[in-house]
Amino acid sequence: MKNLTALCLTVVFITFSYMMLSFSVKSDYQAIINVDNIEFPEEVQTILDNKCMTCHNTEAKNFKSKSKLNFDKFSNGDYSQGKAGKKLGKITKKLDENKMPPEKYLKKHPEKKLTKEESDLLKSWANNQKKILSGK
Ligand code: HEC
């Protein structure tokens, strides 16, 4: 009888552990593929605020730049998962080609040019966030 009780307890324990494990794996997975979970660490946010936001948020005056890329849309749910991934890819591409901020603008505002460190940091951030979004 003692053995049977022990066996029952073991079975209950294993079932419970399994349920907790699969629950936590599942919720992690859901967290990973959610656009809301794109992270903007402080150092990234500072660079974006200083060098990109004049043109790439909802308040920006330039319609073309904000319609192409609006950082507010990552957090307010306007970008779907697919769209957010694409925009992150474009960020890496534009920075690889040294195309942002635009050359014309930099002539008037040379202090807005990204340093190599800033550009590298933004690129590795965008790459990582894109990987997390696609669940890789
Ligand atoms: C002076 C305004 C201005 C600033 C500052 C600026 N951009 Fe842009 N950006 C534009 C304009 C205009 C476009 C649209 C034309 C184009 O694609 O070249 C654009 C387009 C882009 C695109 C392409 C989006 C797409 O889907 O085609 C990316 C990515 C981008 N910018 C990233 C950045 C980043 C990152 C920064 C900061 C380091 C930045 N931009 C700073 C004006 C700006």
C-alpha cells in the first residue's frame, strides 16, 4: 500500500512538472514572437532620439521619411510582426550603405552623422531583434 501511494505521488509529481514545463515553454514562445517585445535598450534609444527621430516618428515634419519608417509603430501595434521584421532589415541595410541620416541633411547638420560605434550598435541591435521576432 505504501508503494502504491509513493507511485501515485510520483505520477502526480511528474505530470505536474511536465505541465509546468510545457506551460513555461509555451509562454516564452508567445513572448518571443510578439512585436511588443522589441526591446529598445537605453543606449539604442539615445542614438535613435539624437540622430533619427527628427524624421522617423509620428511628430516628424517629413511625410516621406515617417511613412517609410516610424519608430512609434513598433510599440503602438501598427507594425505587424512581418512588417516590423522588414523594417529592422531595412535599418541594417541603410546603415550598411551609410545612407542614414541622408547625406543632404548631414551637410547642414554634420553633428548628426553616426559614428562607426553607433552605426555598429544599431545594426547589431536591429539584427538581434529581427532574429528574436522570427523566432530564430
Ligand atoms: C533628415 C531626415 C532623416 C533622418 C535624420 C534620418 N532619416 Fe531615415 N529616411 C529619411 C527619408 C527621407 C527616407 C525615405 C527615402 C529613402 O528611403 O531614402 C528615409 C528612409 C529610411 C529607411 C528606409 C525604410 C524603408 O522601409 O524603406 C530606413 C531604414 C531609415 N530611414 C533609417 C534611419 C535611421 C536608422 C536613422 C538614424 C540613424 C535615420 N533614418 C535618420 C530621412 C531621414
